[in-house]
Amino acid sequence: MQFKKITIIGVGLIGGSIGLNIKKRHPRTEIVGVTAHSKTLRAALRCGAVDRGTLDAKESVVGADLIIIATPVDRILKTLRKIMPKVKRGCVITDVGSVKGSIVGDAERLAGNKASFIGSHPMAGSEKRGIDEAKSGLFKGTPCIVTKTSRSDREALKKVRDFWKDLGSDTYVLSPEEHDEHISKVSHLVHIAAATLCLTTDTSSLKFASSGFRDTTRIASSDSKLWIPIVLSNRLNVIKDINRYIAELGQIRSIIASNDGTRLRKKLLKAKAIRDNFEVT
């Protein structure tokens, strides 16, 4: 591990899992956790996700080589602005937010010449949240997108990418704009679609639902407080993908209305091929 002291601000599912992974692989690395509540802090200490913890984000970053901001997306810049006076020169700062276009540019400006901000988005987690859901193997074999801009420090970028590789992630480097465009399709739209399926379902039919409904709508159980700022921050991409989704639904509706089994089969086979290819990769 190239970082001797790591501060994790927000020790929930993702932040806690990062801490558990690091302590399992690099027990000598010092992990300082920051939470908003004493109860969460005690749980993080109890499960071994952090070596020590505090409710004071400013003091937690003193002397840190790497700072990971694992807060909801609407609090990332506020947190960075708060801690910058205490950040040591040469520190590497990253986040785990699901949106990058509305964060990275401002974060780089806040970091200035004092530190290097490199955006990260580990594509791992679940509809559940909190330190009690943290797992040491959460990132193994999952994608993690690291963002690169014209201001990105090459050495800091490599350090952040190597950090996620060390945790087991398959890393990719994209611009913030490319990140938001891709993630809208495979994450943000998916959440909206799952929620819409639940809203479309007649509640009297739910007693007959089984694994198909459960698996398709799982992420609709996610915390809306986390998802509202994500979707709204990436709204232009999300709206574009919702329109495309509506167009696809319209085509399938027309095919069903015309009782055309041949065309319907082609659509379903195409969808199956896309899903099966995802399983292989």
C-alpha cells in the first residue's frame, strides 16, 4: 500500500467496505474514519473497518496521504471545501460518487495546487446502506471508473487507479462527461425503470409476485435521499436515456398490438444476447 494514512469520510456501505478491504490486505496502513453519528463510529471500530474514528472531518485529514470522500453526491464538494485548510500538501483526494460532471471540475479547483483530486466511482454496492452492510470483498471483480481531465496529475491518477486495483476492481479511465453518459444508461436509468415498474404494478397483484419481480425491481428499495441528487445532477443524460427507453417500449407495444410474434421474438432475442454477453464479461 502506497498510502501510510488514509482518511475515509463517510463510513457506510462503501466507505466501510473500503476500510475492511484495506485492513485485510494492509493491516499496517492507518485508517481514520469520519461519521456523522457516534453509533456509526462505534460500529465501524467494532467491525475493524477503521483504526480510529472521529466526528470532526477537519481534524481527521491532518497528515493523511489519501482522503476518500464517501458521502452522498450532494455533500462531496461541501466536505472538500470544509477540509481543504487542513489537507497536507501533496495529498491525493478521491470520492466514490455516482456523478462526475457536476463534481470533478469544482473539486479540482478547490484542491488547487495543494492537493490532487481524482474522481472515482466503484460500481459496487446494493440497495442497502450503512456500516452493517459493509463487506471486505465488495469490490472484487467489479468495475471502478477513475476520471481524467486536462488538470489531472498523472502520478496521482496512477496512485488512485492502483488503489482500486489493489481492492480487486477492474479499473477504467474516462472523462467526467464520458462517465456520466455511460452510467446514466447502466445505473441511473435502471433505477428509474425499477421504480417505475413498482409504480405501474397494481398493489393487489403483489401477493402473486415472485423472483422475477423481486430481481427486476430490487434497486427500487434504495434510499431516495441518495438517489434524488444523483439523478438530478445527471438529468440531461437521464432524460435522453428515458426518451430512448420510451421509444423502445413504444416499438414493443406496437409489435404486440399487431400480434407479430416474429418481430417480437427478434426483439427478445436481441435483448437476451445483450444480457447474456454481460454475464460472460
